[in-house]
Amino acid sequence: MYPPITRRMASVYGGRYHKAWHTNLPIAEPPSWKTPLSFLSFLLTPWSLDEKAGIERTKWFLAEGQGYFAQQSTQPQTLGYSLADSPAGLLAWIYQKLVLCTDNYSWSDDEVLTWISLYWFSRAGPAASVRIYFELRGDCEDMGKNPTIPMGASFFPKELVVLPAAWLRKSNNVVFESHHKTGGHFAAIERPEELVRDVRNMFAKGSLAFAIVPGRTGYA
């Protein structure tokens, strides 16, 4: 799920209605002088090759890949009219994301057309898919208080934002993490088996999140 949604659910409802959470787009703030020990460790610890690649991917997205986010989170309705007026325009708008946000995934024609059809033929129309960015804008800018319930994270190298796992551990109760060699923003399409395996392993017997709901082990 989109991290501001899952994170907000875990932060607001964690411990009462929400027992644990998992995301394949882990977002965390970098260490700062407000936490001296973490900040010192951040300065002295060299990054791994994978972490350097993740930072470069993140820098690319922030510099060249988030133009759609700026427009959808500020003037969504104008864009919505355009997308609802032109099937070709909608195809171009969505297909660009399917290409740039994945790890060289080979989309079939049927997959692309099915994806576009969800926007074109839905009762709400394409405008609904862009307006949610406007409604979530404040949540994206303000991370809010850190959730305390158990968290699982799946890292894919071609995600839009790929930050060091140590940043995530510093501010979250991480009980499971998995680092993959391939995959991007649409991991559920690109690497479905791996993503499902991660969620299963997070709650499997012997894991720190096993039987997180009292009386419910997840096994028949």
C-alpha cells in the first residue's frame, strides 16, 4: 500500500485496531543532530554499493521523475479533465509511469490495456486517481509521529525512493526486512511471488510478528 496511508494507519490506530504493518516503499527521515548518536553513526558508517545505488535512484526521482506528483498534488482537476477527454492521453500519462517506475518489466499489451481500462471505465473516472495526491499532500509532507507497532519492509532496487535500511530501523519497530535484487515501484506486478513470500515470512512461525493478534496464529 501507499506508505502515507499505511504509515498513518499504523501511527493513529497502532496497538488498538492495527497490530502490525508492511510496506514495499519504506520511507524514513535521515538522521539529524537531534539524535546525536544516530547522526554520528550516519557520518562515520560508509554506505554499501546497494545503498549508494538507492541514493542515486532517489536523487533521479526527485530531480527528474516527480513532475507528475507536483501537478497531481496541486492542480489535479485540470489534469483530470484532460485525462477523461482523451484515451490516448490517458494511455501516454499512465504508460510513462509503467516504464520509468519499473525494473525493465516487459509489459504485455493486455496488461497495459487492463491497467488503463481501470481508469477509463471506472465510475469515478481518471480524475479520482490524481485527486488523491492532492488530498494526501499534507500527509506526504508531514511524516507524523513514528508508529510503534511491528513493521515489515521489502526493499526493491528500482523503487522510486530507496533509502538506507538503517534510517528505517532508527525510527520504526522493524521486525522484518527483505532486500531484493530486482523489482521496482510496482512490485506486486513485477515480483508478486517475492512480495507475497515476504508478507508470509513476516508473520510466519518463529518471526517476531507471529500471532500478533491474540488467539489468531494465521494457520488453519
